[in-house]
Amino acid sequence: MISVALMGHGVVGSGVAEILTTHKQKLFSSVGEEIYLKHILDLRDFPDSPLCDRFTKDFEDIISDREVRVVIETMGGINPAYEFTKRCLGVGKSVVTSNKELVARHGAELLQLAKDNNANYLFEASVGGGIPILRPINQCLVANEVDEIAGILNGTTNFILTKMIDENMPFDEALKLAQDLGYAERNPEADVEGHDACRKICILASLAYGKHIYPDNVHTEGITKIALEDVEYAAVWGGVIKLIGKCKLLPSGLMDIVVAPMFVPCTSQLANINDVFNGIMVRGDCTGDVVFYGKGAGKLPTASAVVADTVDCCKHLKTRKNLFWVDTTDNCIAPYTESLTKVYMRCLAEDADTAYNKAQDIFGDITRLERASAPTGEFAFVTNEDMPYGNILEAVENLEQAGIKVASAIRIGNL
């Protein structure tokens, strides 16, 4: 019998407890021993739970129990999850987590601590919920040079954009619906401003390229400025708008990494990923494009990934998994202003035709987009050549100085 402990009995944690207790025979067959959930740490009381005798409010019950070999952290956030995780790894207990914020901020440090104490730190559920993605990158695609990773990494924003695209629902209404359905928090900032997607692309980039990428260093934009007019122009162009987290290793050795809304062509496999689903494309030099698709959140999908990591830890109690990246103080991210992209713009002016001609003078090769319900003075276009994003920002300033208001500027994804 292998004893494990669970820290946090919220949505994901309760799902983990459910799977560990209802799938005992399946897990026994995989490990060869019973996985016994010995302690559950939570500040709340659960008197009606069939596991009520295993709850504790004292972390010391877990850290001091030598029988506990694996600790599952589903608390979320940084504190106290960071301190508890450090202490567990420090005494040689392996830790499994779904905590993307903690991994994105302290992953390199915790992986090193696990290595130093012959333990494992696994976090498949931190990206993509129940979608297997970290293990395939680390194992199945190990023969590839990963040229690029791009994906829809946040189900809440994807749900909102789907409603805007399919039902012509304004952003505010779509967000309210997402909150009513439980897809968005009362404070949705982490989702709609792109912070959640940023943490996930940082974890993916760190794993793929071996150096810790900190979210604070990644240029991040959300979807709060996306309007229905932009959705309509995207359809005219031949695509849809998605919030994309994207990273690519440049010939210079620096990383081009960004989180931002993008026009995605309908020919892309990412274009048809809708509602709360996630999709992650890994572009390998040998495999080409490989896409991983599924539910990116939710009680049982996420818990499934957590339990899979728990099983992996139980199978490797005396050996380490080859999951690792190093911390670095080097500047390994290229300035976002140097990132090459095409762009869509929606503009407002007194004379749309004259203003469009001015945009041609400033941007060069562009293509005008037309929509039937456009008001007088509105025009939109896409650029046809890649240009540094810093040059795009300068061009926007030149348009504004010429009396042309830029209502929207959205990258065009090469996806």
C-alpha cells in the first residue's frame, strides 16, 4: 500500500478524492499496489463526506507522516501552496499539482528541489486540464526540435469568443453568461486579460526549450477590447478571433512569446475549437503540426490528469522522471516589438476612402475589408507582409496623428 495525501478539497481536489476512492481496482492494476488516500488538508469541515475521518487542518500531519510518499496539491495560488510544496519536496516526498500559477512562477526552483531530494514534481494538469500535453512534449516528441507551440489555452475566453462569433453576442453579455454558467469567476481578470493563458504558455515554453520563462516577462493582451465589428471583419477575411498563447524559438536563440487575440484562418485546426474546449498545436521539425484537443478545465477532466501523475509518482518512488528545466537570469525573450506579424486594423475617419489611401502610404501592401453594415467613416484592412510589431505601433501613431482613429488592431496568426 502506498499512502498519499491531498492538500485542498475544492473542485479539483474533491474530484481527485473521488477518483482515488472509486477507481481503486483500476489504479491497483496499474501500480501493483493500493493507493491509499490517508490525509486530506482543508480548513473547512466536511462532516457528510465518506472520507470525513481523514480530514485535517494541520499541514504538520502530512509533513511528519513518513508513510505518506506522494502529496497532491490542488490548493491553487501561491501561498501557502509554495511553502507546503517546498517542505514536502525537501523531505523527499513527491508532489503532484494542478497549480499553474505556482508552476509558472516557481517551477524551476521546485524541479531543482525535487531533483536534489530524489523526488518528483509533476504537473500535467497545470496546462490543458485533462488534455495530455506535457508528457507528450517531454516524451513522445522528444526526437523533434519544437519549432513552435501555439494554442487556445483558456476555456473561459474561448467560450466568450464563441458566443460572440456564433450568436453575435456582445462581450459583456457573453462574459455574464460565462459567469452564470460557472465558467468565469466573479472577478474574471485572470481569464479575460490573458494572465491564465500566459502562465500556461510559459510552462509549455519552459518545458520545450529547457529554460524557465517567467510570466512577468511575457507581453500579454486580453480580449476585453474585441468588438462584434471585429468578429464580422474576421469572417469577411476568412477566419475567426481566438486568444492565442504562442512561443517560437528564433535563430538568434531568443524566444518570441506572446499572448494576444489573433485572427485565425478557417483552414487552421485551431479555428474550429469552440466553447470551453482548449486546443494546443505543437509544430515539430519531424512531425509537423500535432494538435491536442479536449476540455481544458473542469472537476473530473483536471482530476484525471492529477491522478495520472499520482500513479506515475507511485510507480517511480525510488527513481526520478525526466521532467526538468533550469532557472536562468539571462534575457532569453526577444522584445515583443521585434516580433514579426501581419495585422488587422479597424479605423474611423471623416472620409474613409481618403483615410484608407493614407493607411496605404503608411503600411504599404494592405488589403481592404468590407462589411455590409459598416457605418460611414469606418474602414478596415489587413497588412499583407510581416513587419515588426514595433513598426506597427509606430504606424498606428502616424495614423492617429493624421486624424484617423484606430478602433482595433489585432495580430494575424500564422496557424
